[in-house]
Amino acid sequence: MKILVYGINYSPELIGAGKYTGEMVAWMARQGHEVRVITAPPYYPQWKVEERYSTWRYRREEGEVTIWRCPLYVPAQPSILKRVLHLGSFALSSFFPLMAQRRWKPDHIIGVVPTLFCTPGMRLLAKLSGARTLLHIQDYEVDAMLGLGMAGKSKRGKVARLAAAFERGGLHNVDHVSTISRSMMQKAREKGVADDKIIFFPNWTEVDHFSRVTRAQAGQLRQALGLPDGPKIILYSGNIGEKQGLENVIKAADRLQDRPWLFVIVGQGGGKSRLEQQVNAYGLKNVRFFPLQPYELLPALLKMGDCHLVVQKSGAADAVLPSKLTNILAVGGNAVITAEPQTELGRLCNDYPGIAVCVEPESVEMLVTGISRALAMPENNTVARKYAKRTLDKENVLRQFIADIQD
């Protein structure tokens, strides 16, 4: 098949949609499909374009797939208005290489959300070329924006109504919609997408790659990072942004200064400097910050954690599903998840007792309790590992997805 993948995030970004889109494309190419990609230069989660790429120039890359990198505006400190400009700039600059694919005549166009601003161009190309369209929802941008209060206080205000109407237009006018969780599939139904148009396409993990890591490898990384041997490691690894609410993690660390526990925060994002200032203001000695680690070190990093933090603010838990959780489960880690009981993550913990500890979002007291419970769990979480092997294995997930879009 000829497959065009269109989205703002792509490899070599280490986390989020870029990581999964890059792995998907590489897998498709190895299966013999002819794949092209239209994307942006890597900038996430540090919100800064990597040095060997340009913010303002087009770039074409040739390899097992052909990649067009399109210019975009990347704000150093994203706000709601700056995010809109950021997403809109990519939709505009990518429109021209997108239309150039008309002669290539792709069989399928896979648009990855974010960003919804790209859906009109994707649909136009489909009409001109005869391609089938699929919109893959990694994040419900509008729901996350409204849930976190980024569009103002009212979810019924003018901005909110316009955003919701634009989202409906994108979802209703493509051939299929795929998304990463059962609750996000239900949300698509609630937004008016017909059930026969919805495809389940969860984020995956390389189960064998993560399950083979040893405590000795984790100890070597711990030593390389300069972390002491004694304390239990409470680990957060991933994006440091608005939806995570990591300020409460720092408050929890403040309450737990007398325990032999060390909070290790690994990642980048617009909220990192604020967290560092908060740690300095509290005078905390039990919090350490590190940049994102290379993918080849990720299994050892996760194995190093005695307790993993999968935290989000209230209102974001079903609009966005933390991709970091898949690898934590594969490595057999014990996680504290902040989510309401009725959300996908809340139901996961209820349906698979022992897979993780689920606590109320945005409650420092509950987070502290959850950390204590997670540290008391058996070291190698067999419930988590079995779930990952059965449900999240990369080969199985991608083979099923290709079968679904071919059908």
C-alpha cells in the first residue's frame, strides 16, 4: 500500500505522539509498504527545535521512507494563543508539500492528532487523489483544552463552541477515526462518529525489549546518574507540562522529606523551570532532575524506579492517555496513577487488581498515600507484565491496525 502519514510530531522525538508515529512508520516500511511522511522538525517536549534542524526552512529526508519537514512557529513558553499559532503555522506550511502528493496518489492518508488544523488539507488531498482518510487521535485537543480551563472558565463560551464545531467537522468528514483507548473510542461516539468508522489502535510497547532488563543494568544507570544506592526511587519520566500537575509531586516530596525516598524527575517541557524554582523555594534535598534519557536506556531507567508516577490533572485523564504507562507495565513496575474511577485508567486499575495504585487527581494527601502503597507492592509486578504482553505488544497491535485499514 501507499501510505501518507501526516502529523506535527515525529521521530527523533523521544516521547508522546512523535515516538509512536515514528515507530509505526518504520514498521510499515519494513513490512513492504511505500510510506511518505509530512511532519515538522523535532521540538517536543523541550519546545525548542533541535539544533541540526531549522525552524523556518523546508527539509526533505530520504531513507526507508521519504520525509518532508515543514517550518513552524515554536513558542518558548506555550500559552493557549501561542499554541493555536504554533499548530496553525504547521497546518499552513505543510499544506504545500501535502498537495504535492496528489501525483503520488496514496491509498491511505493517516492524519495524527495533534493537530486538527491539518484535517481540511488532508480531506482535500483525499478528494483529489482518491485516497482513504483516517484520523488517529492521540489527544483530544479540544477536550484537554476545556478540561484544563485553557479556553476560559466556561465550557459553553464562544471559543469553546467554535473549537467543538471545528473538531466535529474533522471527525465526521474522514473515512475512519482511530484512537488509543476504549474510553476515547466512546468519546468519539459521543461526538457523533458512527461506530463502524471507529478503530481501536492503542499505543504499544516492545514487551521483550523491556521485560529482559535486569536490576544490574538499572544499578549501572543509577550509578552513572550519580544517585545514591540506599533510597527508594520514586520516578517520573516524560513530558513536564500543564496537564500533568507535577506541582503536587513536589508538595508530596516536601511532606516526605523524613523518609528514605528520592524523587527523580526525568524529562523536559514548559513547566520544568517552574518545578525547579518550587524545589529551591522549599529547600528540598530529596528531588533530582535529569533530562530525557536515550531510548536504549529507557528499560534500565524504568527498572530503576521503585515507584512510578503517572500523574495528570483532573479533567485530562480521558482526553489524553499517558503513553509512558505502557512501558512501565512491560517492565513490571509499580505505578501510582491519578485518575477518577470512571476514566479509562480508573477502570484499568479496577478491572485488573494489582496492576497499579489509582488515587484521586490533584490531591497531595492521596498521592502520598498512593506512593506508600506502591512501595509496599511486590518488586516485580506480574499483573502488569502479563497485561502488557497480552494487550500491548507492538507486533500484534500494528498487524491488527494494518488489517483494519485494509478491510
